[in-house]
Amino acid sequence: MTESHPTERHEAELETDAPDSSRGGDDSSEELVAARHDERAAFTYTPAPESRSIVHLKSSYGLFIDGAFVEPADGNAYKTENPATEEVLAEVAAAGLADVDRAVEVAGRAQREVWGPMPGAERAKYLFRVARIIQERSRELAVLESLDNGKPIRESRDVDVPLAAAHFFYYAGWADKLEYAGFGPHPAPIGVAGQVIPWNFPLMMAAWKLAPALAVGNTCVLKPASTTPLTALLLAEIIQQADLPPGVVNVITGAGSVAGAALVAHPGIDKVAFTGSTEVGKDLQRALAGTGKHLTLELGGKAANIVFEDAPLDQAVEGIVNGIFFNQGEVCCAGSRLLVQESIADTVVERLKRRLATLRVGDPLDKNTDLGAINNAAQLAKIEELAAAGEAEGAVRWSPSCTLPSKGYWFAPTVFTNVSQAHRIAQEEIFGPVLSVLTFRTPEEAVAKANNTVYGLSAGVWTEKGSRILWMAGQLRAGVVWANSFNRFDPTSPFGGYRESGFGREGGRQGLGAYLDV
Ligand code: NDP
């Protein structure tokens, strides 16, 4: 199934129960398809690694404050590593309280004196410039993202970086049209935004946060996740290259418990935008209650991907794979619960297993790779713990035959069947390449099971009936419902959750509202 880089040592061998292609006698088309799939599974791929030479890693990175890279006041730093190899990539500044103070102060000044009063058409020019430079430097950004995060280059190149550019283009277009956006005749920015982002889509999350905030006249202090600071720092370099006035965007790296906590609590911050775990999101909500600060939270999820018996099954199987194995399943809106109608459950699971046997796990920089490394050791431990709990609670665990590199953080694509709604793997966010399969008989049962979670971020519905899609979309308590597709993102389309998945919307016209004083 997987061809890893020849220099990697291989240790972890997993069991397989993939269908045996050697059995004879049945020449039905199902069998022929199965045989063809098995051939593909056995196909060996020559490594096709993307060159790293386009990335110029510095040995150490400072904080980006007031338009310049500066040393942190107390000189603290930490190391960021490549999760696929555990190689140290660079040393990165760890911001302390004095650095947060300074970043917030310069952002406040830039907002009052320069960026806030600037006509929208002028702000747009800067944002269009940032978007164009992201496109020009897209290969560099994609390689750096895969190095620091562990995601396959195919995804960073084709999803993360183009979407980051698209967000800047889209919100640049709004900057001079705000009075027509439906927020009153004179929509005003909130002030200084403190933005804290996670490690799963480091560059894309930075773009989702910065582009709408800047378009409407706020200035920003952005804190990337500790394990993935490098593309946010490259974006800071792009912002410098685009000649944004000093202080409009500031990037402070460092620990969430220090720099992140100080940033959101800072009295000079008017708006907090957070994407990350539900646990930290709840803490922030408690801490900010009564302060008058604006807050939006984009938290976890446990999305149901619902397949009806009349669905186009080949497309549905692709949608299931994309729903849970895209970005190693480290996606807040991942389709981590497959709800499949009982009449087709066996067929779907069999086809899914065959498809999974063709996935390639390994070197994130290899252009053939489908699944890369898990971002960090703590996340891998969490996935392992929840998968073990699934087995202990009686679900049946399956992974395709899979050779994992011995260095780095790796987890094979995994499917659990015989899952009941009470199992932890059906309730808790795993944030890894692990799918829990449940069944249903009627649309009402599908809705009841899909909504049986504390989250409410996304869902998928697979059926040929348009009327059923519309009915389901009205019943599902999810901010986003995809029809016959999954994990599709577009800057024009609002994204966000209900319940413990958070509140507020990012993307689209609604995404402007989160940064306006309305
Ligand atoms: P966290 O919520 O801890 O981290 C998200 C961001 O918040 C990071 O930048 C982090 O900094 C920062 N942060 C952490 N603590 C604080 C704080 N007290 N005040 C302000 N900022 C803070 O997520 P984890 O990385 O620990 O991941 C844990 C789980 O969260 C995952 O297993 C997954 O279930 C979920 N998750 C959900 C995401 C989503 O997109 N909705 C994204 C990432 C994780 P630092 O990196 O330095 O800790």
C-alpha cells in the first residue's frame, strides 16, 4: 500500500484483512472491480519527492512586531520540528508578556492612526498585493507547510495555499464595498483583533483570520500554534514585502498558556478570534465574560457523513475517504462518523476497505502521498488512546496493510465497525485518521443519530434525492451541510458551528460581521 522514502527504516507492520484476490470461480463485475483494486493496491510507486531547496530555513526566527522581526524581550526560544522525521527545523522566539504588550500597543496605534482611517479602496490594494505574493510564493509556502505540519504536499499545494490566497482576494474585494454589505451605512471596525490559531491548517487559518479583519479596518496580533509557526512567519515576511504599514499585522510565536493567554486577556484587545479545542475555547469564553470584548470561537466537531441506499456509491466512498482521511483526519469538520443505511452497509464497508488499501502513507513531501504524519507526539498519543478505547469497548478495528516510517509520528488509516452511539469513538473528537461506522434504517433515525453529539460543526448527506437533501439539511444541527460532497471550502461561503463547536462565522459576507462593531 505504501512506498516510503528509501532512506526511511520501516518497523510498524499492521495486519490486513483485505479481500483475497487469489480466490477464483466468480467472474461477476464486483469481483473484477475488486481484482482491479487489488492490483492497484499492489502497485509500487517510485518516490517523487518535492524539492526542499525552494525553502530557505533560518536557524532562528524572531517575533514580527511593528513591521520588523525582533528578538523577544527575555530572549526565550523553542524548537519546531518536522513531525515526519523529528528533525529540528528551526528555533522560534517564545513571546513573553512584554512582547505581547508591545505587539498590542503598536497594533492599537496603527489601527487608530493609519489603518482604520484609510479608505477601503486603499486597504484593498494591500490585500490584493498579499494575495498575489502568496500565489507567487506558493511552492515555497506549500513545501514549508508540509515540512512543519506533516501534511501531504498534494494537499498543501492544492488546498491550503490556494485557499489562503483566495481568502485575501475575496476580502480585498469587500474592503471598498462595506456600506453595501448589509451592516448599515457606516460599518466600523472593532479595533485590535487578537487571533489564536491551531496547527492543522496553519497558513489557511492565518488567512481566514487576517483577511476579513484587515479588510474592514482592524489591525491584528496573530498567535500561531507552537508546533506550526513557520508559515505564519513566512506570511509575515510576505506582509512586509507587500509594504503593509508597520503594526497592522503582528505575529507573536510562543506557548498558548503564556503568549496566547496574555494576548486574549490584554486590555488593548477589542476582539478575540480563536480556532482550536473546545476545552480552551470554553476557558476563553469564561475569561472574557463581562470584559466587553467581541469573541468568535471555532472549536471541535464530530461530523456525521450520512450515506443513503440510493446514493452514488463510488462517489460516496470517495467522499467518505476525503471526509476523514484528508489532512490525516486532523480537521475540525472531518466526517469522523459514517452513518450508512443498513441495507448497503456491508457493500459500502467492503468498497471502503478496498479503496483504503490503495492509499499511500508516508513522506509528506512525496507527490504520491495521500496521508502524511500526525502533527505532534501529544496528538498521536491522543489518537492511540482513543483507538485503544474503541477496541476495549467492543468495536472492531481494521487498518489496511501499511508500513509506517519508524521515525516521526504516524498512524495508519483506521476503520471501526460495530460501533455503538455510546462508545467514546462515536462521541469524542479523535482528530486523526479514524472512522467510526454506524448504521441507520430511516431518515429520522439518521437525523437523531447525527445530532446525538455535543458538537454541531458540519455534516454530509449522500442521496440522489434533492428533496431528501433539503429535508436533512433542515434537520441537522450543523453549521455546514455538504450534499454529495464533503470538505469543500470556499471563501464566499460561511463556515462555523453550533453548540460546543463554537459560534460566529468565517468566510462570506457573514465573515465580515465578525470583525465589525455591529
Ligand atoms: P489548543 O486549543 O490547545 O490550541 C489551539 C491554539 O490555542 C494554539 O495556538 C494554542 O497554543 C493556543 N492556546 C492553548 N492554550 C491557550 C490559552 N489558555 N489561551 C490562549 N491560547 C491558547 O489545541 P491543541 O493543539 O492542544 O489540540 C488539542 C485538541 O483540540 C485536538 O486533539 C483536537 O481535538 C482539537 N483541535 C481542534 C482544532 C479545530 O480546528 N477546531 C484545531 C486543533 C485542535 P499552543 O499551540 O502553543 O498550545
